[in-house]
Amino acid sequence: MFTKKFERRIYIAVAVIIFSLVLGVAFGTYALWPANLERGYQPAQPIEFSHAIMAGQFEIECIYCHSQAEKGTHATIPPTSTCMKCHTEIQTKDARGELKSNIADMLRYWETKEPIPWEKVHDLADFVYFDHSRHLAPGSGVECEDCHGKVETMDRVERVHSLKMGWCLECHREPPPEGSPAWQATRAPIYCTTCHR
């Protein structure tokens, strides 16, 4: 009924459509997969705060600001009073001699006694039990950057790992640290109740 040239064009068009659909579904699945969706999460914060300056340039330890990380379940976001330990004296100014906007914003929160409404970057699901102190205990071999990445190089903190169960289990399944008891087969427990309580 149709010429061979016309039929060939139909076959090519159908092949292109099928190839495009397969490629689109594959890319969409990869891009929207939960682990990939959350990696790279970098919310805007109420105050421009550069970890590259504080943790990188000035080499302030993570524990100075996130003081509960070694002692408790949560690392905690520092209160404004922690910032003011230094910034009552250090108040950088711009070329016009005015306070830099991030310092002025912080002072405004300090004066009104309002907590700074930081946006959480590394936030686990409510059904997950995670204890920072266990991960930072002596001999654990876990460093802050293992989960949070090289924060000291980030102007705005971003999530570098998915923080999904599979990613955590990869670490837990590693061989135990040297000097661990003979009964310990993995770096950390892999029972469901370890993280889901």
C-alpha cells in the first residue's frame, strides 16, 4: 500500500520513539531515585554562613559548635550564643565600613533573642535511631567527614551522601576495627533494631 521509502521512514520514526522512551524512563528513574534525589541537597539558610571560612580557614573544630555530637544522640545546631563568643568582638565590615550582611543578620537574632531558623541538611527519617556519640566514640574509626563530606571546603553545606539505609549498611558491614573483640564480625551491628527502635 505504501512505498518502501515511506515504510522505512515509519520504521525509523518508531525506532527513534521507542529509543527515546527507554532513554527517558532510564534517566528519569536514575534522577528521581531517592538516594540520588537527596544527594546534593543544599538549602538556602537564613544567614550566609561559610564553613569554608570557619572550619577551613580558621580551623575551628566541628565539636566547638556542634558540642553535643560526642556526648549525645544529636550533634545539635549551635545556639546564637556560641557564635557570639567570638562575634561580640569580631564584627567584619565591608568596603563601605558597614557590617557585613551575615553579621548584621546574626546580631539581629541575638538582640531579639530569637533562635536562628537554620534549615537541616543532614536530616534522617523519624523512624531511624541514630546516635552521634556512638559513631564518634574512641576507637570507632568514624570521622565527621565520613558522613558529612569535607565541610571545611563548603561555603554552603550540602549533603554529599544519601544517608539511606543501604549506604549506612555498607559502612556497618565493613570489617571491625583492629583490637575489636573476637566475636565482633562487622564494624557495627547490622540488626534491624540497631537503627529501627
